[in-house]
Amino acid sequence: MSRARPSRLPALRYRPARRTDVETLADMGARAYRVSSLEQRREFYLDHPRFGPKDVRVGELDGRVVASLVLYPLHAFVRGEKLAVAGIGSVAVSPEERRRGVGEALMRAALREMRQQGRPFSMLYPFRESYSSVLKG
């Protein structure tokens, strides 16, 4: 059953993650993905082979980190030209904030940032098809 989209997206503050956010991100990621080890989630953010801490973005509501994603640095070749793109992944929304438009607001902010940086393409590997359809509307 599909729930109606919120009529107005929340006023999410979008920003790069800080090292001081790692514990919050690990806890939120463990709850969002039902991962049993907080240490694994910490390592995910601090020692990942595909991205660095500078590639993690967070969304805040009322000063609390409630969502995050990773802008995986990738390249695509279009007509023989190498272009910088971002693979948007590891999207997590605090279970308490789900179904309120937080994920959509976070994704829209990431796409806006990428446009401003001149990255013309992005790729999203959604955990379910309906998640990607939110951004088509």
C-alpha cells in the first residue's frame, strides 16, 4: 500500500558530514539497515574503499541528524569524454522520521548540490523501485 506524499517537504538542513557525526551516523545506519554491529557502521563511514568522509551528507531537523547519504565518486564516459558523476547510495532515514518527506528532501538537496558542482549525471540504486519513483514527480 502506497502512502500519500507529504504536501510540503520538511525544512531539512543539508550539509557535509563532520567527524563528530560518525557516532550518530553509525547508530542511525544500524537502526535503518538493521545492522547488528555499531563498529561495522563506524568503519563504513571512516574506512570505506569507495568513498571518504568528505562524500557523506547529512540532513538535520531542529539540529538533529535524521538522515544521511553518500555521494559515491564515479566517472562515466559519454562520447569518449570522461565525466564526473555521483552514485547516490547508502541513503538512511531515522526510523522516527520516515514517511514525512525527509528522504525526498535529502535526495533533492543532493541533486541540487551536484548540479551546482557541474556533475550532470547521478545514479541511484534504490532498495525498492517505489523509492526512486518519488523523485520522478
